[in-house]
Amino acid sequence: MSYRKLRKKMNDKEQITDSANDTQKSISTSITENLNIIKQKTGNSPDIIIRMLPFGHDPKVNTAITYVDGLVDNPTINEFLVQAMEESAQEEFQDKDIFTVFSEKVVAVSSLETVKDWDTLFQSLLSGDTIILIDGKEEVLIASTKGGERRFVEQSDSEITLRGSKEGFTESININTALVRRIIKNPNLWMESMNLGKQTKTDITIMYLNGIADPDIVEEVRQRLGRVDLDSILDSGYIEQVIEDESSGLFPTIIHTERPDSVAGNLLEGRIAIFVSGTPHVLIVPAVMIQFFQTPEDYYVRFPISTLIRMLRVTMYMISLIGPAFYVAVTTFHQEMIPTDLLIIIASQTNSVPFPAIVEALIMEVTFEILREAGLRMPNKISATISIVGALVIGQGVIQAGIVSPAMVIVVAITAIASLATPTYDIAISARLLRFAFMLSAAIAGFYGIILGLIMLIVHLASLRSFGVPYLSPIAPLNPKSLKDTIMRGPIWSFNERPKSLHPQNSVRQGKNQRPSPPIKRGMIRADTKEGNKNDS
């Protein structure tokens, strides 16, 4: 076929489609015309299945079902639609509405509704529902038959814990919301659904606990999602970048998680969860900075252990942030702070290095970031090889070549391990980027540069908000009652109230008399036991 004929055929097809869009404002009574419009709108795609099924005996009515192959549950269609319609082929309905016959006697699916416009029809069709068309009717029936191939519920690879639930979210929004429903069996767990993305029509669900979540925050979430006017939404990251308070900063102000127990815990505190179809990452708002150093496992172990682990995480974050900068400042401006024996060793190592400490730090940090990115994007088998090559060959090679001192390699290695100890990837990236700024400030002004950088960082963090909630709360502004769940984690029986910064409608979380108490007198127990044994005998 020549290019001119092919182009003419495409133009004719576009004209037919445009005329169908212009003239068919509502569904026609002709089943043939309706099926032609469906074929034209979908480009006669092979995955759009259309099956003609005669129904009824006197009179006989032509019916058809159409669905998208791969998005539906085929056993449901075959058993509850096709087979049921074939068995009811002799049904008489002279004095009955055929829609009533279908809904009451024929179709046995979980959900069935009537649709009169094309937009809702195509939205339902491309979402996995089955369309039932009946000749002579200006309406169609939508049967809920969503299904298809899905990933099974399995453990999250990015949030691994030793204790607690092993379930993780999948790409199905219905499965994800059901996983949270299994944990919170409360009728006040409300959900609101919408479709965003002009081309993708992605399903979005807001989940919150009515009576606990602040209505103003819930309304703010609705308004921000209502303002979204994107062409496509392929992941929750699209939503995150357009609804957060500040998208140009390095620090995340929205939490994303793959664990149902993490979502349930945040909902019980008064936060809102945002589910996006097609991704296992669920967004949680509002978020404060200390949450990025917490894990669900912190609440499953005793509070002294959890407190020590949280303090270790914060310490590791500070090391990953200013570790190389501290070494550059000490070796460049403040050598008197180093013990004499250690200073002699460092000086002997750096004599053969032609670069100052800041250049050494930049070389090693950039090299490590390249290795990290390469190992992350490579297949698992190759990434292990790259890690070994980077740790042994390059590390040992730069030392023997005299490009970097052994002390700098040790500092960079400790910094890299500390950055990997941060539980949340988003907050760890902020330390990786700010690390270079702190190294430059340390090379210019030593400790004064580091202190000035920390002051500017704290001022910036204090100015951040997440849906109106201060980013550093409950530390700034100070709320003493909420400090028991920050860097230090108090015992579970002391969590009597929900965080004040979220302005929950119901601030009472549990009873006040939850503290465990041992028996008062062991002698009384023994006496009671003896009396009980005598009575039993």
C-alpha cells in the first residue's frame, strides 16, 4: 500500500472517529451502532473482546458483552455472565423490564450498574469491567469483573524487618486497601476515590479515619488532588511532586511506604493515606522529619532497645552528613585537635599525596556515588561484582598510586556505611547531596563553616511545612507530651494521646492504666494456689 493511500485511510478513520465524538453524545438504541463506536474509539484493538449473545424467547433480544482481555477475571465472565445468559435464553419478559431481568435473575456478579454516557462506559471498560449492551436500549449495564494477572502479596524488598508483618503492597489498589482493612476493622475507616491523569485515568483513593483525622487536613488533601491536571500519572511520585508544600527542597515532606502496618499506624495517629493504582508505594501525609528515622519494627520491641536503635540511626545520619567535612576541617585548619601520634601517622600518609584534603574527599565521594549508582542499576549478579571491584581494586589502587591517603579512604568508607544505615531512602539522599556543600564550607572556613552550614540547615528545616504541619514538630514548636515518640521511644503504655501537631479530633489513644504491674506479694499467690488446689481436690 502506497503512502498516499495509507494516509487517506488514516484520515478517513480520524474523520469517522471525530464524527462519532461529535454526534454520539449519548448511547444509541442500536446495538450495532454502539459496537461500531466502541471499535472506532479503541482502534479495533485485538484485546477488545466482543461476544454476541442472543437472549430471551418471546421476544428475542440481541445482546452483547465487551471487555478488555487481560484486565478481567475470565472465570467470572464465563460462569456468571456467558453461562447464565445461555441458561436464561428461554426467559420470557413481555411485562418485565429487561434490565430488571438481568440484574435479578441472570447476572450474578458483585456489582452491577446502569450507564447512559460514553465517557463512563469507556472508563469502566478500560478499568476491567464488562459492558453489557442490549438492543433497543439507550443504556448499558456495567458488571464488575476486574481481575487479570496480578503480583501476589509478598514481603517488601525496600522495608525489611525481622519482626512484624511480612505483607507488602502490590500494584492493585483494591488489594492494597483490603490489606489495610484487615488491620483496621473499623467502619470509620473511610475512603474516597477519584481518577487523575487526562490520558491514563489513574485510580486514586484517599483513606483516613473519620473522627480522628483533622477535617481541615483532609479537605486540604482533596483540594490539592483536585488541582492536579497532569497528562499521565504512572507512579505515586507524580502525585507527590505536585501536592507537596515545596518541591524544590532536598528533604521529603511526604512519606511513601510499601507496608500495610506502617499505613495503619499512621492512620491511627490521624494521618491520611493516598493510594495510587499501578504502584505499591502509598503516600502518607502530613509527615515530620523524625518519621523518616522510624520503622514499624520500633514498636514491636521493648522501648530501651528501640530508643538505642533510633539514636544510632540519627547518629549515622549526622556522620553521613558531616563526616568527610569534619575530617577536611581537622586536617586543614585544626590540626591541634588531633593527638600527636595520630597526627604524625596522617602527616606521613599525606606527604606523598599531591592533592589537598578537599580534593581527596571529592575524588572519593564522587567515585563512590558512581559505584553506588552503577550497582543499583545493574542486575543483581553483576552488582555484587561491581561492589567488590569498587571496594578492593579501586580503593587499594588509589592508595598505592598515591592519589588518596588511606585515612581518607577509611573516612569515606565509614560515611558510606553510615548513609546505608538510614532507614528511609529519601532522607538518605538529602545527606548525600548536602555532604558536598559541607565539605566545601569546611575547606573554606573549617569548623566555622560547618557550624554556619548546620545553622542554615536548621533554619531551613524549621521553615518547612507538610500540609501545614511544622516539619520539626514536636521539637520545634516544642510539645513535651509528644517527645516520647521522637528520637527516644517511650513504652507503649505511655502513648495515651495522639500527636498534637496533627490536631486529631479524638486525641485519646488508649487508657491511662496500661502499665504492667507484677504481683504484690508472692506469699499471697502461694497461699491462694494452695487453697485452690485443696478446693480442686
